[in-house]
Amino acid sequence: MNWLRHFFRTPEAVAGALILALLAAMALAAPLLFPGDPQAIAGPALLPPFQDWSLPLGTDRLGRDVLAELFHGARTSLAVGLAAAAAALLIGAVVGTLAGFAGGLIDEALMRITDAFQTVPSFLLALAFVSIVGPSLGVVVAAITLGAWTGPARVARAEVLSIRERDYVAGARVIGMHPLEIAFREVLPNALPPVLALSSVIVAAAILTEAALSFLGLGDPNRVTWGGMISEGRTVLRTAPFLSIVPGVALVLTVLGVYLAGEGVVESTAVRRSLS
Amino acid sequence: MSVLTVSSLAKRYRRGGKPFAAVDDVSFEINPAETLAVAGPSGSGKSTIAKLVLRLIEPDAGRIDFEGQDLLALSGATLRAKRAKVQMVFQDPLAAFNPRATVARVLDDPLRTHNIASRADRPRRIAALLERVGLDAGLAARAIHEISGGQRQRVAIARAIATRPSLIVLDEAVSALDVSVRGQILELLLDLQRQERIAYLFISHDLGVIRAVAHRVVILDAGRIAESGDARDVIAKPQSAIGKALVAATPRLIRNRP
Ligand SMILES: Nc1ncnc2c1ncn2[C@@H]1O[C@H](COP(=O)(O)OP(=O)(O)OP(=O)(O)O)[C@@H](O)[C@H]1O
Ligand SMILES: [Mg+2]
């Protein structure tokens, strides 16, 4: 718990944590505060913000409640960002561990595949995948994961390459432990810290990619997303700029919050490690 | 019958692009309940022999017979099963364990891997192992990094004997320990050997220690056996140049033991 104290000593980390806490609260509270369908018509179209206190942020082109959309959008952004990052970290850690630990042909093959995925820009990959399979929340998560697992895979492999030479790995072999058990129970957990250090960047990138896909109309049509809101607002940018600004600011704050909090965690764990 | 017979073992590495023999035409055997020491200067191939015998690396030539069975012919699951019988104790007892492990987990691994005890029975076996090496059974819950170096080396020995091996390879197993702790660990090793008839392949650069625990000694020089024989005889009257140099580098030997 010592690192928590280090974490809260840096103002950036505190700001990041606050933003994330707010975002999480929004995501969790969305169905309670706005139990109805956020895509249903709630009032007159294009009502400006702060006019009607039952619709504090006004309404969009179709008369939908912007605040409700914002809350439900937080839910989508957070869910997609976290799910895609978790999947990318998991796949990356497993692939990197297998490659680094097995070595030889397996390593060669897995790293060529990783190279192949890394050469294609991850956004194009996601775009292509969603256009082929069709937009739904699961597909969007998969599409983002597709371009995000290579970084963790490389970091995990590099770490495993150094860990596998340690005495304790030889010790596990001498005991007669199965190689897969050595790889995943003895080596992988010790290779995780630098891999997990990537998570804030991956979550932030995943949230942005999801927004970009939705902006292009490739998000899940049954979900409110910030990217979709920005895209909708664009058509009335001159007359009702707040329709794009509100979700845009939310997006920027979220990415900033994730990044700051992530940096704070990495830094405070580094402090802890250098202290011990 | 010998526990271990090594014949014409060779292992080559590359250094600066050129191949060189880290171990070259090495042959020896170890009998049950016997300690064979391997001595030699740094880089003479001692650890390489240990790794070859443990099948951690593959030799380029030679034969390793363990209890009459060709060890090099084994692979996969049969090799893993055989590993129960050939155990190891490392020099650095901290590096030898997963940094996240607890004492209990370290001792649980061999018992579980070789199905030596049921899950319910294992805590009792772990406590017995700890007591066998002179540790308090309450240590089981502690993390590996929370116990002292001497305690850790006792845990390493407990782990090595968990599968009732007939051979334990000890690569500089007491070199990192304080002199007082070293004596106790050597005492424990001798006691285990008497009780369980375990053979030791005892690697050390310390002729004083070798003289105290080993029956026979092999002296290596640049991967080859320079001389071998009864430990006390070789140390008292070394024949090879390297043997003489090693003895000369250990002055306290002369006064130490009768
Ligand atoms: N994986 C490897 N690749 C290349 N050369 C190696 C490798 N392992 C060992 N060597 C070389 O083989 C020789 C023998 O090494 P080894 O570790 O067996 O020596 P040692 O007798 O145990 O020395 P020390 O007393 O310092 O532990 C050394 O010259 C070493 O540099
Ligand atoms: Mg060595």
C-alpha cells in the first residue's frame, strides 16, 4: 500500500485518478440516472444547453437528451477501452511468453506474425475488420485488439528472454515441471510489470480508436458512443457546435485521465522498486 | 553399480567465432552414498558438467548413464519423471527460487509434479521436509525473500530431497554462505548422505571444503580432467600442475585438518 502514497503525491496522478473515477461513476450511474433508451426522443430538437433543467445539456438534431447520451457514451468508451486493452495485454503476454520461452522455430514464427500485424497501421486493421465482419460491440473490441497486442507481445518476449536464463527457471526444469507450467506459472508473472506498464497507453489508444470507428459510422449502431455523437454533431457544427464540443471534451479528458493515472502508477511502482 | 557414469563427455561453445571445448573428454563415475568433488579454476568447465548431468544442456559427444540407464536417450515426459532422481542445489539460494514464491510453494512444486503426496497430505510433508533440514515448520508460510541466506539454502536442500533422489548436484552450494553457516550446511549434507545414501556431485573451488566432505576428487583444467583420485591423497600430493596451483592457493589447508 506504500506505492499508493507515492501515487497520490504527484498532482498529475491525482488529477488522472479523479477524472477516471468520475468517468467510472458516469458509466456505472448511466442506467440509474437515465434508465430509458438514450437514443429515444426526449424533447424538441436542437435545444441549446442550460435552457431546460430537465435537459441540462440540451438535445441533438433528433431531440435526444445530450446528457443521457454523454453518460451512456462513457459506458461504451470505458467498456470498449478496457475490454480491448485487457484482451491485447492477455494475448500479447501469452504470445510473447511462448515466443521467448520456446525459442527456435516457434519464436521465429510467432515474431513474424507479430511483425505482420505491426506493419499494418492498427487503425486500418480495425477499419478493415469492422467493415468485413460488421459493426457490433464485440467486433469493435476484437478489431481494436487486433492492432494493439503486438506491443505487449514484444515487451513480454524481451522480458521472458532475460528471465528464462535465471537459475530459478533451471531449478523448475530440474524439478521436472512441465515446460508450459514453467512458462506460464514461473516466468510469465515475473515478466508482467513492464507489460502492464503499457496498459494506460493501450486503453487510451483503444478509446480513441473506438471513437474514430464510431465517427466513421462503424461503431455499434445500438449503442451511444462519443465518436458517433461528434459525427452527428458535425452536420450542425455551425448552428449547434456544443453537440460536437461536449463529447469531444469528454473524449479528450478521458484519454488524458487514463494517461496521467497510468503514468502515476508506473512512476510510483518504480519508486517503490527503487526503494526496496 | 554406480549411480552415475559419465563417459567421454564433451561440450563445445563458440568464443569469438571459434569453437572451443568447455568440457572435453570427461569421464568419471559416482557410487551410491559417495561424494565426488569437481575442482578447478574459474572457467574450467565445472558448471558445464553440472548442467550436462542435469540435462539442462545437451552434450556434443559422450554418454551419461544414470542407475544403468542411458540418460541422454530420455526425453519429454520420461525425462521429466526421471528428474525426480537427479536433483540440484545452486550457489545463490536467492536466485534459485521464483522471487514471488513462498517456502511452502517451493517445496510443494516437486511433491505435486511427481505426485508424491495428495493435496491434503502435502502440508504435512512440507513440514516434515523443513524439519528434516533443521528448520521450523512455521517457516512454510514465509516468502523466500524474507528468510536468511542460510535458511534459504536449507530450503533448497529440502526441495532437492523432496523427491528422494539418488544423486544431488551441488554447484558451489556453500560458497556464498558465511563460514559458520557453511559448516552447518556441510554437516546437514553429510547427515543426509549417511541416512538416505544420496550421492553428491560436489562442485567447489574450495579445496578445504572438498577435503572435508568429498571421498574422491576430479580436478579440471580447461575442460579436461587433469587428475583424479582419493580426495585427501590428491590434495596432500597433487600430481598435475593445476592441482599444485590450486593447493598452493589454499594455504590454510595445511593447518586445517589432520
Ligand atoms: N552458454 C555458453 N556460451 C558460450 N560459452 C559458455 C557458455 N557457458 C559456459 N561457457 C564457457 O565455458 C567455459 C566453462 O564455463 P563453466 O561455467 O563451466 O566454468 P566453471 O568451471 O563453472 O567456472 P566458475 O568457477 O567461474 O563457475 C567458460 O570459458 C565459459 O565462458
Ligand atoms: Mg561455475
